Amino acid sequence: MEVGIIMSGSVTDMMAGEVVFAGEQDLEGFANKFACNIPRPLIIWLEGDLGAGKTTFARGLIHALGYKGRVKSPTYGLLEHYQLETLTVLHMDLYRISDPGELEYLGIEDLLDTRTILLIEWPDRGASWLPEPDFVLKFGYLGEGRDLHWLARTPVAKSFASGLLDT
């Protein structure tokens, strides 16, 4: 697993980077690293093609945060809720929605508080119904492995990303 910053600067007021994974085990290892000292609240958009690693990352992150049960894909139910001792993880998958207005009935804003981490797969399908992300993680194919282009968009996310790169 190679981790690095490929761009940072005050012009964009964001920080970006790339991580390369040889296989699923490396991706899960990155999720474990990401879970260490994760700030909250935090909103993470997970982008990429089918099978690129979005759900694998989410599953690895949720387990690394301490959830012991089965972590399933929220593709059919849209939202899975994981209550941990000190935080709540909400995992959404918007792949199957046909109209972003459907999100109004989920009451996302009512579910968010200072203890919440929100993971959203296929956020482009949610249009303006979604809260702005702290992080955007875009997964892609790289031969037999995967690559991840990430963008830290908020001061909290940039500070956290700097800590990830220091370890």
C-alpha cells in the first residue's frame, strides 16, 4: 500500500492524495488505519464503479471502529445503522434510487449529531439532498488492485488526513 499527497494548497483550500492497494487485504488495512483517531462528526462520500472497493472500505472501517456483527451492503435498504459505544455509523447506498427526492423520507439531517460518521455510496445520485462531505473517496481499478483518490474538503478532514500521512 502506497500512501501520498498528490496535491495540496491554499488555492483550492483542499488536500488531495492517492493510495494504491495491491488487493482487498491492503484496502481493509487502510480502513483500519483510517479508523484510528477518526474525527466526528464526519461525512464521507464513497465514489467509484461497481466492485471498485466502496463497500469493502465501509465494511473494514465499521469493523475497525469496533462493530462486531455482520456489516451488510445497504443497497436494498438504502441505510444501515451501526450503534457503537461512543459513536454511530450510518452507511447509505444510493445506487438504486431513481429520484433524489426519495431521500427526504430518510430524515438524514435528523440522524446526524456530533457522534455520527456518515458513509454514502453513490452520492451523485443524491443531488442536493445530501450534506456536503468532509472527505470524498473515489475508488478505481488498477490492474489486479485498486487505487483511491481522496479529497479532504474541510479543515477537520485536512487535519485528519495530515495525521494519516504522518503514520
